Amino acid sequence: MEHERFHIRPITIHDTVRDFDAVMSSAARLRESFPGGGGWPLDDMTLEENLIDLAWHQKEALLRRSFNYAVMSPDGSRQLGCVYIDPPEKRGADADVSFWVRTGEEGTGLDEELERVVRAWMREAWPYASVRWPGRDISWEEWELLPDAP
């Protein structure tokens, strides 16, 4: 997915350093934005732990179970955030989509533009009839109360 302010591509283990920088520079915001994440990322998360996380995301994508995308600067040198497309843990949707932008991008309009682009991408290019947006269209608290998917 190409855009004048960013491009979105599958995340891989080759993104470990850029992802680690984006995650750790935004750690407090991520813990606040994703309250069900078990305190992720921990303040003492290591580069090796991040490599393991990215390897897991890469393997899940290869197995077509879930999809994690890096949001990159136009020149590819800096990771600006991530997009997650996951099978629903709760009933009532075909997929759960969430995303974040790094703390340094707050107030630049990137979050709003990324949301607009990702919503259009989900409608136009993905086969899901019903997409849920936890933390956006439904609060994480409301999402937690939904019945679990089978």
C-alpha cells in the first residue's frame, strides 16, 4: 500500500531494529492504547525479544493466520507504526483491525490519514464482510465483554 506520507508492507525479521525503535519510543502510549496487551511493551524489552515477536508475526503471515504490517516512511528508513489484521477473538466479526503510530507522529495528522487509508484498504482489498476496530469503533473495555469466538 503506497501513500505520499507512508507505505505499508508486511513486517519481517529484517525490521527488528526499526520496529524496536518505534515500539520503545512509544512504549507508554502503546500500553495505554492496547490495555489488553499484558503490559506490552515492557520497559525492559530487549532487541532479541522483539526479533522473536517479529519472527512470530512473519510466520503467522506465511500461514495466513494473521497479518502484521510495518508503516514505513516514504524512503523506508523509519518505521512510523504498525497495522494488525487478526482473526477475531470475539464473536461478531470476520477480522479485528488495529494500528498505531509512533509517539513522535502525534499531532501530525498521520494517525487520521493512516486510519482513512487502512479502512479503505480493508473495504476494497480484503475479503472480510465484517471488520471490527477495537480501540476505535468499539472501546477495548466493550470488546472484552463480547462473547469469545469459537
